[in-house]
Amino acid sequence: MFPGISPKKMQAVMKQMGMQQDEIDASNVIINKTDGSKIVINNPSVTKITMQGQETFQIAGEISKEAEEIGISEEDIKTVMEKTNCSEEEAKAALEKTGDLTDAILELS
């Protein structure tokens, strides 16, 4: 962190300031984004820092992005079609957009 300061002295200074740092063993870290995609961090180095009652995580590693597959069953499509009197294409599009059976029905109603 600071050049010329030993790690042991740095830990002592952090303790005096009310900071605590812990290493967390993890094989991967997955962040689910609101758009349905994921950020996957493989072989991460995870550090939890506690300062003034708040916990902060620092993560470093090999990052990859994945698009989440939304599984739409035929049963869900039929249910939306029956409840809203729409076409199969409209039902499928609403399910893909919302990712939820109830929300798809409400959107098409």
C-alpha cells in the first residue's frame, strides 16, 4: 500500500484506525446483473475490509461475462396464451422480456 512500510506495521496502523482486513477463500465469485447477464470471476483473491462498522469486499481475478439463458417451458407459453388470448409468438416474447410467468401475463393483459 505505502512504500517503505512493512506489512506488520501496516496491520498495526490499520488496527489503530479501527480497520480489519480478512482474506476469504473462494473458488469463484458470481455477480448477477439486472439485465440477466453474469460476471464470473475465477480464481479470485477476495479481501473483506471492515471499517467503522461497514464491510467492503475487494475482488481480483480472471473475469469472464456470461449471458444468462432464460428457460421458457411450453407449459408457460400455453398458460400465457390461455390467460391473455395472445399468439404463441407474443407469449414467448413477453416471457423472454420479463423472465416471469406472472409478469408476462400482466404485461399482455
